[in-house]
Amino acid sequence: MLSRAAREEPIALNDTVTINDSQRELLLQGLRYVSSALRLDPRDPDPALDADRDQRLEEIRSLVDQLNGRTPATV
């Protein structure tokens, strides 16, 4: 299993990934599920955990925006 730092390294892609509308909707549905799971995860209040959760939620929002064509994908 990769360490968290290794998982966060950006992956340089030389090719464009093309998906159809059905695949896009499936990805968006999965992102909504993950976002809901993060927001509803019961835990003790902890500023560090809150910051980590907020960062993950922002990353999900960014991916959703990219899939919806609102922001350019960067790799």
C-alpha cells in the first residue's frame, strides 16, 4: 500500500482521457457518494481532522467542476 504522501503526488499524463456521458454520470455519482460519506462520517471534533476533511471535499468539488467543464483539468 502506498503512503499518503506517495498517493498525493500528481500523475503526469500524456494522453487525454475521453469518457462518454454515461461514464461521466457514473463518475459524478461516485464523487457525490464519497463526498456524502466524508461529510456524514461520525467523529470527535478535531481541528486537524476537520482541515483534512475540508481539503478532501475541496478536491472532490474540483473534480466535479472539471467533469462538468467548469474548470480546465490540470495534470
